[in-house]
Amino acid sequence: MDRDTTTAPAPHEIARIRGGRRAAVTVAVLDLHLRGAVGAGRAGTMQASGPADDRIRAPLTKAVHAALYRPAGIRQLLDRQGVRTALAELGGDLAAAGLLRAFPPGRTRAARRLMKELRARHPLPTRRSGLSAEDKLLLVAVHGDAALTKLAPRFAREAGLVGRGGTTERELRQSWGGGGGGFSCGSA
């Protein structure tokens, strides 16, 4: 994993625990958008709009940027090989850390406890002003679509991340615990 196990999980890791693969990719896309490296494309797609920041360390975020060499919707992005590989590694790392289990797929007790603590420490804000990019990523990771539509409404809508055909919540509802080791129903 790209973090020390004594520190809190990174936003894309939290999103993967909370809402599965789609949620993790959504946080990676938002991270890139907030850095000016990804923008909304035509008809609910996203595309690279600049170079990735050299400070990006997360393999998933790097893979998402590389996969957006041509515009893609969230479903297409989830199907691109580099993103699939990064998601599989992320799931494996979270399983090794005791936060996800492969079978039956889902969160562990430690992960449920972690999510409860994160929701208590980071409630959904009433407004978006005054929040740093890191705060926005964490809030979207913890609260999903509710935070995404509050903190980046225009980008989320134009990029197809929410609204018709886009949500970070669908996988969680259809797959108990948001998936673990690649077993999930309804994931894009």
C-alpha cells in the first residue's frame, strides 16, 4: 500500500472500503480534477486536461490519469486495464491490512469501526467554502455522492460521476460491503 499502516488510510483507500471500486476511482478522478489534471469531457465523460502532479503517489490515481489519455465515462474508465490492475492491487493491500476480506466479499469489523470513526470525526459540511483539496477528497471518500454533489457539483454532473448513470453508491447497495476481492454484483 502507499501508506504507513500506523496512519489513517488515504482518501481513495477509504472510498474503496466504503463504496467499492467505483467510489475509489471517483476519488482518484476528483483528486486529479482538483489538481487541474482532469476535466469533464463531452456527454458525461472525463479526460486528461493537463499533466499529473509529480507529488501524486497513489498508483490508482496515476493509473486513472494514464487511462484518461482519451475521454471515458466512469464505466469505461473502470474497464481500462491499468485501472483494473491498480484496483486489484488496492483491494489486495486493504485485505492484507485487515480492512477487506475476499470471501465473502466485504468489509471487516475493523473497517466498519474505521468508517464509523471517520464519519463521526468528519461530518458532511453544510458549505464548501474554506475547505482544502485534501478536506474535499476525505469528505467525498467518507460520505460518497452526498459530499461529491455538495463539494464539486458541476464537475460531478458534467463528468457523469452522479446523476443518470453515475453514482458511487450503486456498487455498495448491490454488493454487500462494496466488494472485496473482485466479487461484486453490479459493479461497472
